[in-house]
Amino acid sequence: MSETFVVVGGGLAGAKTVEALREREFPGRIELICEEEAPPYERPPLSKDYLAGRTEVADFTVHPREWYVRNDVELRLGTRATGLHPGSHEVELADSTRLGYDKLVLATGSRPRRLPLPGADSRGVHCLRRLGDADRLAAALRRVGRLVIVGAGWIGLEVAAVARGYGVEVHVVEAARQPLLAALGPRMGEFFADLHREHGVTLHLSSHVSEIMTPSGVTGVRLTDGSELPADAVLLAVGARPELTLAESAGLDIDNGVLVDTGLNSSDPDILAVGDIAEVRHPSLGGLRVEHWANALKQPAVAAASMLGHSASYTELPYFFTDQYDLGMEYHGFVPGDVEERVVVRGSLADRRFVACWLDSAERVLAAMNVNVFGVAESIRGLIHSGASVVPERLTDTAYSLHDVEALRKRPVGSA
């Protein structure tokens, strides 16, 4: 009897999972359940080129509709899964119908965090997660003069850069003492703060919002110190939460996300998880859940192999990127929150062309961020994967290539 595999989630991870199943010649029925009306697309452009009007939806749609027809994938657009019943191997839809499955993949992604603020649900207050959100925000940026962004994470700063390109006055309110503090630490947070200040963004650090003022549409934001920031629109960019409703209804093991092994298998032998919701038992990093595009791109191939009974493991290092103004950045690796690390810089912060490396107390490279320096990813991954100590002086000396640093790791300065 032919098997049925169901994938719940209409983003990059869901689309890549069904693609990987067909590439591995799975002969059975495949159902892809997408809550949005648009075929699956990549999300990074929503806060970058698409928001700026430089790309079209087709440019970052994973596959056109015709691909799903050609590959015999039943694409259920505008369909929301509301329940998961492992005992009967069924997923329940919003119209109360149930679909049977032999194997199921959860690729439900994340949803924006909401703030319990007066005025947060008013017209003119935006979040950014879906295509419709980006369309509404782009329309606002073309007509407003003042934007307040709450949150100086990646989304907030990318939108700030795009908004400045539209000529909008931008204020960013951030609770931490620097932007991106949790992700990059104080030194690199200060680097990004300086970048945005030089482009005319006003940062309000160590600050909190008490109210969005909306007597008749958004007029501004009030901070807890009583000061007010006039605004024509507000973006709430205070992070995201994994969408775990279905996983919880199924009784799966959950911590910060759905707990999965390196094959992306959950505590239920017939349910897997990929993308933002998957907390993977990484062989060297431990339990790890990161909301990065690279996971959505690469985990599905492992999940598909596992579904088909093959041995496969997801051991990739976390990777993400950003584009802000004329700055392009890539980040590889992971720095645990309980590790005391230091940052060494190879290149010039002033010229905005450098590689920053995070070292632990044993001078091992935990993570590295290349800013406007490209073609170094392989060397960076080699340094991190090696788990070996490096000589910081060699790492920061541009007379040595990163490949040379990798080859010379463990050697003391001055040795042949």
C-alpha cells in the first residue's frame, strides 16, 4: 500500500522537505499544508530587498505552483492545521477534516512576539513575518515621514536601514544597552549602533515603551521615562516564538522547541520537526534551536532521509547573514550564553571590513563574523570545527590568510 507523507508548514523548510522526498524518489502521496495563500517562499528578503522594492515575490518563491503539479505534491494553500492526533495518525484542519499520514513533518516556523502595550493592536502598528506584513509595511514606508521601531535585533535594524533608504526618520527603542547584545555582545553591538547612527537613525538604548499613542491612528510612542517619540507608524520587532501549538497538542517532548535527534526525529517515531521549531541535539553544541534561514534550507534533506529509513545526521554549524546599508555580513558558529568569551578582530572596524572571532578561554574559535569580507566561509568553518586552540596574534595578523591560521594553529608565535 502506498504511504502518505504530510508536511505542515508553508515556508522554506516545508517546501524543501517535499522537494527532498521527491529527489529521493519517494513514490507515495505527499501533502503540503500552507496557512498562507502564496506558495512557500523565503523570508529573509521581507526585511531586505523586497521591502526596499528591489525584488519581486517570484524571485524568492521556492517553487512556482507548476512545480508541485509536476512533482505530484498536493499543495493545500490557505489551509490551517489545528490539531495533531498521533494515535490515529491524523492531522486536523480548520474545517474539521482530517488527513491521515504515515510520516509527518512539522515545519511550522515562528510567530512574532507581541507586547502587551496599550495601542499595540491599533492601525499603523506593524509586525514583520509574512508577505502581507511586508506589503503593508512597504506601503507605509512610502507614505510616512516618521517610524519608531521597537527592538534592535536583526529584523529591527534591517528595516531601519530600508526605511532610511526611503528617507523616513527612524527612531529605534531597545531595552538592552546595545543593539544585538544577546547575539553579538557589547563590542559588536556598539559597532552596529555606530553604523546606524552614521546613517541618521536615532537609538534609544536601555529604554522601554509604555504605550503606543493612538488617539486617531498612531501618533507616537511613550517611553517609561515619560518622554514621547512622534511617529506615523510603529514596527514591533521584539523577536519571535516557535509555533509549537501542534507539537504540544501531539504531546511531543518540548523544551525551547521540539526536541529532535540529529536525524530530526521527535519523541514520536512518525513525526519529525525542521526549521525554527526544531531543537537539535547537536553533537558538539548540545541542544540547540536557532531561527536561521540555513536550518530551513538544509535540515529538510536530513529529515527526508530519516523518513525513508536512511541514516542521516544534521551537524551543520549555525549560519546567518544580514545586509544593512552597504554592509554585508555572515556569521558562523555559536557562542553559548554561559561561556566567557573574548572577541578578536582581523581587519578594520573603521573601514567596516573585518572578521571578528569569538574565542573561549582555551583560545578555540567558537564563532566568527565576516563583515564585507567574503570567500572565507570554508576557512572559518575549519577553524571552528577543528576545536583546536589558535594563536590570537596570527589570527589578527592579515599577513596570514585564514587558511594559514588554520594550518598553523597550536604553533607558538615565532616558531618556524
